[in-house]
Amino acid sequence: IDMADDPFFRQLDEERFQATQWTRGPWHPAHQHAGPPSALVAGRLAEALDAPFRVVRVAVELTRPVPIGALRLAHATRRDGRSVKALAGMLYDEANKLVLSAEVLAIAEAAVRVDPQPPPMDEPTPEQSEPVDFPFFVKSEPCYANAMELRFGRGAFGVGDVMGWMRARIPLLEDRVPSPLERVMLAADSGNGISQRLDIRKFTFLNADLTVTLQRPAEGDWVGMAARTDLDTRGIGVADTRLYDAQGPIGRGIQTLLVRERGQSPPRTNSERR
């Protein structure tokens, strides 16, 4: 596939962004994978912060499918402390419907005289991992999976417990190098995808949210995901992802999953039963 110089998004003006076909996800041809819009919003909120503040948590709520089209970003300050700040971002589609909201928590960095004792690298590195393809995307079409390089250090699709590494083949925004936070957010929403336990031809397992917490910025292009998915027979699951760069663990990602059999009708609410 010829990617040329395509990004995931093109910026139209200060508030509006045009999604390209590389954002396409696995569930519907007109809908985005949640990684690119999550990275877009988190990155723009981080840009609104002054030094020495650094984003340490991103909490994303997916209110409806994010369309591949023009999107408008609005943001607001939720907390404006001397050491802790919180900013919120709201992403709207062309019909002015809210499709994604995110809140970032930022902490002011300060030098402290402690031994950091970083956690050891306890997983295979990108160089020790094998290239793999997402099994539920069309390889010949522009989509998220073709815009991201994927390697497995352990595990395989369908076993539910894997170590995967991802890096973007294209920029998030044209003519910009993705920030460490944006690189993490581009990949972190794939925790449930790489650690799937279900056949995507028979089930859907969309995440309703994504929360990422980081103890330090990611170094390098590769983002590692030691991911595990656990499911319940009542249609709910959790994907728990330990996040890495090539030096070791950098944080955590959690996704709450809406699990359904394909063609299954939504459950009736108590008010509907009455």
C-alpha cells in the first residue's frame, strides 16, 4: 500500500481536524479505531500545558463511534492547581454530536532525591519479537492496522495473554513528529485487540473507555503492551495492559469491554420491560 506522506489526521483550522482512511478500525468501514482520536485529543490537551507539567493519566470515554470525517475539538480546564492540573477535551462530529471525551491529569515535575529503582525489563524487546499482521483487517486497504507495525514477543492472537509491540508508520498529524504521549495513545487502545479471546467473525468486543496512567514518558518509537483480556458470560470484559518502552515498563492501560455475539440485540432495560 502506498502511504505516501499521509497522516492519521490533517488539521483544518485551530479546532477542526480531518481524519484520513488510515484511522479506519475493524468494526465498521466508516468508523475510526479509537487509538488515533484518543492520541489526537490527548496530544492537543498536553500542548495546552506549560512546563513543568506532564500528563500522567488520560481517561477516554467513547460516547459513540468516531466517524472518518471532519471533527471539532473543544477543551476546558477542570482543575488548575499549582501542582496538579486537569484538562478535558470533547471531540464532536460534523453533526455536532459528542463522539469522544477525554480528561488528562497533569502533575508538575520536581527534582526529588530518591533512588528511582526502575522496574526491570521482564518481557521480550522489539528486536526479540516477530512481525505479525492483525487478522481482522483487509491488508490491501488503508486502515489503522496497515498504518501500525506490530510484533509479538510472546503469545498469539486468540489466547488472551500476549506481549505485543507497536509503532506508527505514519505521523498522527502531517508535518509533525508524534510526542511520547501521542505514541502511547496510538497503541494503547489496541490492548483488547491483540489480547482477544474471541473470534471476531462471531463476536464484537468494543471498549467503552480507555484509561492510561504513565509514571514516565515513553522513549523511542516502539510501545510495548503486555496485555490480557478477561471476559464474563454476561457480556462484559476487561483488557489489562502493562505498557512498555524498550527500556522497561512505563505505565498501565485499562479498557472496559462491551462483549456481544454478532447480530445479538441489545438487552432490554427494566423500564422497557415494564
